[in-house]
Amino acid sequence: MKKKTKKFEKVLQGVISISSKGTGYIKVPDQEEDIEIEHKDLNTALHNDTVEFSINPKGGGRRTGEVNKIISRAKIGFSGVLEKEKGAFFLKPDDTKMYTDILISEKNLNGAKIGQKIYVEIISWQDSEKAPEGKVLKILGKPGENNAEMHAIAIEKGFDNDFPIKVEEEALKIKNSGIKAEDYKDRRDFRKILTFTIDPEDAKDFDDALSFRENGKDEYEIGIHIADVTHYVKIGSELDREAKKRGTSVYLVDRTIPMLPEELSNDLCSLVPNKDRLTMSAVFTLDKNANVKNSWFGPTIIHSQKRFTYEEAEESIKKETLPLHKELSILNTLAKKLNKERFANGAISLEQEEVKFVLDKDGKPIKVIKKVRGDSNKLIEEFMLLANKKVAETISKGTKKEGGVFVYRIHDNPSKEKMTDLAFFLRGLGHKISLIDGMIPTKEINTLLKSLEGKNEENTVNRAVIRSMAKAIYSTKNVGHYGLAFEYYAHFTSPIRRYPDIVVHRLLNDYLKGVKVGKEKLNIYEEISRYSSEREKFASDAERSSIKYKQVEYMSSRLGQKFEGIISGITEWGIYVEEIGTKCEGLIRVRDLEDDYYIFNEKKLELVGQKKKKKYRLGDKIKIKVKSVDLEKKTIDYTLA
């Protein structure tokens, strides 16, 4: 590190963002603009590292600073291609935010060959003016091969298909033991009550089931049954340590990287039909208006009689002759009433269109289809939300007096600054929007989103609304869930694929047994919440990267072809366009708009031709041609067709 000779205004801590040009930016609470850190002053800081930095005294222009030291690294592992130049081996990282190559000595190659895709960990980096040193941890395969590319995306975010041997052995032992006679003890028996699952067609693990029976008097008993993962995954076990470390399962375009080994996730903890399964359940009596008359929580045993795909359940809701038509119709009606109540209370509609790739045997995308969300999807969603809400509410209210600990799923109110920006953006698109005490009323947002359904602008506005929101995270401090309009909310329904759900099951078990989890354990649960939120972000980054890679790969075999697109973003350097059918987003550079000289109007978010006055605005539909793609950078360039 350099010695400091100049005077600094103040020394602070923060998380640094690195641009693809290798410049750093750090947000400071009381400053409107980020502090800029020039490349020469990064002092080995990498994207998302937590750093100590100094701010230079005020001068003209943007405030600048310098990194003093690294407090914690966001990551030290990078995937990329092994190259050799002037006798030296080095990794050329895939990560566009990684501004330096990583040198690898021969003894640290671990069998890797030039041109292979590899995963490397930084082992030493003392001098910011020299490249870091690394060692090869894994050979991923050939660049461009589906397996190598998907593995690279996952491993860089800390997710790996392979489980440590001890974890696999523990899972296998549990699977081989199966369900024993003593496991049935002290469980409410639901095996004779109609129970079924509804999941995607390609689902491998079924972690939730619904049971249904009529109580007469227009009342229904509905059970939400969740795999009892905590019965098998005990605190301190190898399985628990690994699940905690992973934090979540990851869903890439072509594979699932599970949080728990398949012996549990796809077998003993999967609520498959025609087998007894151990569950933790939330059971509600609802009247015909979907009012909850009473609730029960506890360990159960179920025996699912039917496995529906979403499509099959959708058909059964519509056709009287199909299995469980009556029961599914009643559940659907109740779900719609629960949904209506949520929105009346101020929930926000944040549904985004999603695509799914059809891949050939080598993992190449040959077709893109839009995912359809029907009543059967929404039915399951509403009952899962009900269970999550009621578990959080029950434990929170029940432990309030003694100040117990719980892990909530929270979604804070948006900042007034972001709401003002959103209002400015929406008004720029010609929408009448009001700001009351710095907030856009949720009713107004929903009305606008509803009015845009099926229109060109729909996705652009949807994205802008989502970007203006705070991120949902896990926390021991409850502030409610703004997006769902719930005062209490937790994640209870997916312990196979989310570690916080395992924690919530344990806390529910303790609560039901009268075991108090005191404030002395608050820090433990707060750390689990913080880390799980971080892992969730990494998982969603990996999922997005895998989709982006497949979109670029799809367009790479369609160079020169014409498509219809919708303008999804406008900047001074060009127009971002999303192709309608596949949602493949690419850039039309301003320099490729050859019919005029275009100027960016930031206020109205439009590009305006100076001679012909032609305007390009968000939501406009335009014809595009695929000009070029860069698989390494995951970018697509379009031109106007």
C-alpha cells in the first residue's frame, strides 16, 4: 500500500462498485453523488469489496477518493480461460468487473492446459501495481461448451454441483434409514385426508402439498404441508453446515444446483405421491369468504394421493370431468379472495414476464417460450403466502412479551428519493402520477400497471417500478413487507431450497414446545439473516447470468436476421432494445443510427434526430437486425432493420 502524504477530508468505510472501465465508485450516505476512485487509487480493491477509503478535499467537479485498505473481499475466485504470454501463465477472467489478469505459476496450474476454461482463486496480492497471483482449483472444460459455461457461472458465485464426501455420506445414511416407526410419534395424521401437490412439469423436488376437506357450514380445512427437513438436518451436522454455507438452491437455465443432496431433496424430503412423508404444517379453517377462523401449526405425516403439474391443475379447475375439479375450484375461489384482500390492503403487483429455453442435447438453445402464469400458479402462491404470513404472525405475537428472536422476510418502504425519481420517469412517459409525502400511492402504481397490460411499455414500466423498490431481505428486525402489504412475513414453505426456512421451522418447533429463544442468540440469527440475504443475491445473479448467456448464444446463430423489438432503455450512447419473442436485450449504438445526428434528451428519456426530428422513446416498437454478439461479455449489438 502507498504511504499517504496528502491531506484527506475524512476516512470512511463502504462497499465499492467497479465499472467495466476499472474505475471505482462508493456511495456515501450524506453525499448525492458517489465518490469516484480512479484506477491508480484502487489499491487492489475489487467489485463489491468492503473497503476503508479517504475522501480528497473539495475541488471543482466530482468528489474523489482513495482506498486505504480492504476490510473484506466479496470474492477471491474467478472463472475464465487459461492463457500464456512471454512464458507466463495467466487467467483472463470472464467477470467484466475484474480489471486485471491473474498470474498462475506452473506449480499452481494443477493440470490445466492453455485454452481451457478454469476456476482460479487469488492466493496473494500485495502490490496493486502488479497482477495478483492465483492457483487453479478446478478445470471446467472447453470454452463455449454448455457444461463448462454453466459451471463457470455457478462456481464464481460460490455454488457447486459437487457436495463434500462427508455430506453425501450423511445424506445417504439418512436416506437408507428411511422413515422409522418412532418418527410417526407425536405427529398429527393427515394420511386419510385428500392431499396433493401442484408443481412445474420438470420439478424434481416437491416441498409443499395442500390438503383439503369440507367442514360443512361453508367452511373448509386447508392444510399447507411442508417437507420436515429439520427432522433430518440437525444443527451442527455436516448437512446443516453445508446447507448454511450454500444458503439456497440455484436454478440455472439447464440445471438445478441444490442446497441439499438429492438423497434428501429429491427423495426422503420430497412429497412424492403414494408415499408417507414427514411434514411441518400450517392448517387453517377458512369460511367461504376466505376469512381465517382458526389456525394450527405442528409436525404432521401426510400421504399425497396426486401429483399435478400446473397445466393439469389448470385444466382440472376448468373442466368438471377432470380429477378433483370441485376441490380445486373451491381452492381457486378462496385464493382469488385472499389475493383481492391483499391488494385492497396495498400490495403491489410486480409480475414480470419470464422466458424458458428449449435446449438441444448439447445445451444449445433452439427455441424460447414465454412462461405462462395461470390460476393454478396463483392458487399455490396465495396459500404459501398465507402460511408464511401466519407462521410469522403467530410466533411474533406469541414471543413479544419475552422478547424472543425470529427470522423475518422483510421488504422496507422505498426511499422517497427513489419514489420521486420513479414519478419523474413515469411523468416523462406521459402518465399522471401523484406524490403524497414523497410516496406514490400503491393503488396508483397498480392501476397504472393494470392499464399497461399487453402494451409495449408494460415491461419497461414494470422494471422501473421494481428498481425503485427496496430489496427484500432476511432480518431479525421486523419492518413488515411493503410489496405484499403484510405486517408480519417469513419464509416457511421451502426448507428444501432455502436455509432461512430451515431456521424458521426450528424456531416454530421451539415455540410450539414452549422453548424460549432469548435475546442472547440475536447476533447468531442476525448473522444467518445477513449471510442468507447475500447468498440469495449471488444465486439470483447466477440465474440471470445463465439466462443472459443463453439469450446471447441464441442470437449468435441468427446474425443478420430481423426481429421486432421494444425500446427498453435509452442512454447517450444508444438504444437498448428487447426482442419481443425471446426478451433478448441488445444495444443499438448511436453511431449506427446513420440517418441523422441524434441527441439524448435526459429529461424526456428520448433520442432526437437534429434534422428530421425523429424520436426514439421508451416502449416504442421498432424493427431490428442482429449485428454482432460477444459470448464472453454476454452482449448483443443490434442495428435498425
